[in-house]
Amino acid sequence: GDSVTQMEGPVTLSEEAFLTINCTYTATGYPSLFWYVQYPGEGLQLLLKATKADDKGSNKGFEATYRKETTSFHLEKGSVQVSDSAVYFCALRRYGGSQGNLIFGKGTKLSVKP
Amino acid sequence: ETGVTQTPRHLVMGMTNKKSLKCEQHLGHNAMYWYKQSAKKPLELMFVYSLEERVENNSVPSRFSPECPNSSHLFLHLHTLQPEDSALYLCASSQDWGQGNSPLHFGNGTRLTVT
């Protein structure tokens, strides 16, 4: 079945460091890929998405590129801030069928120190 | 007004109580979802409604009973819960159920504690 694998956390970085959170997926067909972020005490917010191969999603300085050849969708940010501390979820969603739900990774907790 | 609103934010209930969680979306979406988020576990999809019709029910115990009276409102009725049901319950909506590229929009969740 479909699945999403994220790097284990927690990830601790200093402010202005470069961030990469790895995400790989297994799916039949051509899923859409998403990154969600969950700040403490809140629900999940869509951070960015890509719907086809080679698409790049970007938002708030975060980027991820849909790589079909490596089945990956790694999240990157050039310079993290303390306010980026949160849990990040990679997810996929296939078109049609009974897979209307998102398949989530387990989440990666990011802590950014001043 | 935020897109998806959940009430209450926090709920403490005994195992013999009956309570309900409420979700309302202001986005004009056609699909609504209940998820359970427990510590150390992946997000679990519980129920999906599309145009007020239940389209997925992922082996959820009968002590959880969803209700979708219209496309903007979703309830989760709770009765005789167990302590292991303590979790964050998240409601979400999306434009359509079967459209793979439409993202889900989440509420802030209800933090449920069963004593």
C-alpha cells in the first residue's frame, strides 16, 4: 500500500542554519505531495504542495521538489528561525478511488535555538 | 473567522459520560474528516464525509459516532470512552473527497482527556 517515510527526529538547529527534512514515498500512480506544519497547541497547516513530477512547492522560505525518479519530496529552508520550531509532516494523496484521505508520515519535530 | 473551527478546545470526561465534539468549516468545501492524533503514533483517519454521506469508516469503535447534518458541520459523539481514547481529535475539510490534489484544511483540534 501507499506509505510515507520521514526522517526520525527530533532535529535541533541553531538559528540561521540550513534545514533539510527527508521524505520518501511509496505509491501507485501519480500522487500529490504535501508538507504540513503543526505548531504547539494547534492543528496542522498546509505549508506547501506539489501535484506532479518536477514541481517545486514553496512557502515562507521553505521549498520541496517532487522527484519521481527518487520518490522523494525533501523539505528545505536556507535559514531557519526560532519561530519555525514545530512538527513537520510529509503526506501524499492519490486521485480518486477510496484514497480520499492523506497518507501521513510520522512527523519530524524541529527545535530551533537562538 | 478561521476556515475550520473546532469546539471545545479542551474536554475532560469520565468513562461513563456522553459528550460531543463540534466542527464547522467556512470554506465551502464538500468533504469533512475526523482524525485522531495520539502521542508517538501517526495520524489516524477515523471518518470521511462527502456531501454529508459517510464514505470512509476506518474500523473505529462504536463508542465514536459521527454525524454530518450538512456540508458545513461535523460532529463526533462520544460515549463510554476508555482512557486510551485520550488524544487530540482533529477535524479537516477539503474541496472534494476524491480529488488527489486538493489539500486538507485542519482545525486546531479538541484535546480530549478520558479519566
